[in-house]
Amino acid sequence: MSNLVRAENLGRVFDVSRPWLDRLLERAPRQVVTAVADVTFDIARRETLALVGESGSGKSTLARMVVGLVLPTTGEVFIDDVAMHYPTDRLARRRLRRRIQMVFQDPYASLNPRWRAGDIVAEPIRALGLERGRARVDARVGELLRLVGLDPADGTKYPHEFSGGQRQRVAVARALASQPDFIVCDEPTSALDVSVQAQILNLMRDLQDQLGLTYLFITHNLAVVRHMAHRIGVMYLGRLVELAPRTSLFAGPRHPYTRMLLDAVPDIDMVGRARKPISGEMPNPIDPPVGCSFHPRCPYANERCREERPNLRRADDSLVACHAVSEGRI
């Protein structure tokens, strides 16, 4: 299966310094945050890659770099071998834009409250010239609304007239309007009730099978990941610490951080068994620890972990950035 998406050494640094005059008067240095650092992965066609991690791990920043909303400080994203951010062929990049869409976390915030649902879904069709004439555009909007489980008559409603799950269905219909190959989903169900989450996830899986879509799925909910993903990447403080097939990661997680995340998931099969909760807090990204960024919270850390940053290395069918794993200590 060929790869549709390839990210190489992606990194993003944000300047969070105080205003120049304040720093001059107080003789304070500039401050920067490394939100994402040296992230490399690929996504095959029709595959779902999920990225998980605690809040502040860099998942959403990475997602925005992949779709071109944020410029990377280092690295590049390739869609069908076309560079997203610094292309040599700008026309190829413009053609590529139509094939990429994003579904955001809060459907109420991502939909224009002054537009009817039909106009929201029709906007990409008109902007990209995919259909000509009002009748044909309206017919296509009706098809898309029906595809996501809504009635074409719902196109006359405003976003506030829908429930949360219905609003997210409108957002999915808008994403499908440009006939994309690749959709980035940034926490698309976290603002919804649990029962509605399942409906949206099932809808997205059905659409993937029906339309051959490729997904990058951003979430902190491992139950969602187990339902949706083919492969899972675990991020910590802006870096990938483990990348593994879904079955391998849930059956035998390798990185200590992944193990802690899985121990925190409620599981009826683990009733009565000892669990190790996630201890400590994520370090300040402005002043990250030297060496492995997870070592202040890791029960397996040694002197090497405190001095040398681990790189992703092959461990069976997974990639793991951990000295304890590469040394055979765990």
C-alpha cells in the first residue's frame, strides 16, 4: 500500500517572549517554546493514523502543520510527494489543497453562525468550481447531507438549530464537499456526549470504507483510538515516543509513558489488578529537562536517560524512543 502523506523532521518553535521594551528594561532573555520537535511519520492510503498524548504534547500544532495552517520551523510535509509548505511547483500545491480537509474539535465554533447549513456545505463547491449552476450545487449539497445522515431539508437550518452531533455531521459534510483524499480530525468527538461520539466515529469509519479516505486522527481518548486507528503515535512534550500498530500497542506497550496512559484507561477486565497511575506533571516546555524529556516521571530512568535524548528505534513491529527498551531493561 503506497503512502499518501509523509512528514519529515517536522518541528515548530514559538516565540513567547515578553515585549522587547519590557525585556530591555528588565534585562530578561527571549523565551521560546518548542511545540513540536523532529517528528517523522507516514500514512498509507485508506489508513488511519492516530496521535495521542496529554494536553500540551503538541498534537494539535502538528495537525495544523500537516494541513498547512501553521508553517513548520523545520522539516516538511509531502502529500503524494508534493511539498506542502515550500513547494517548487506552486500550481501543484494549489491543486493539492482541494484534496486536504480538516474537522475541528468544536462544531459550533467551526461553523459560521450566520450561514445556513446548506450554504456552509456549498461554500467549498462554489469556491473550487466543482459544480456549475445553483440547481446542481443544491443537488450536491443534498447528497452530502444525506451521506452524513442528515436530511437535505436540514440545509435551511442555522447551526444553533442543530444538536452537537448534528453540527459535527454538517462539519463532516463540509469537509467532504471538496472531494478530499485526506482528512485531519482534531479531537472531533471530545465536545460531544458519549453516545453521540460513537455515532460520529461509526460515520467516519463508514465514510472511509465508502470513499477511500485517509485520516490523521488527533485525540487524547484511547477508547476512541482503539475503535478508529490502524496505527498509533504517542506524543510527549512535542516528540513521538512510540509509533506502533494498534493491536501491538494495546497488547504490549513498550514505552513507559504509553504504559502509564493505558493504565489510566478504565477497563472492566482489570478490576482488582494493581495499576500504576500517571505520576507527576508534564515539564515546562519553555525549560524542558535535559536528556529524555520523560525521565522526571519515569520509574526506569537512569543516568543515561538524564543526559542523552533517545531516538526512535525499531523494537519488534514498533518504533520506540526509550533507552530502557533499547538496553533491554524493560
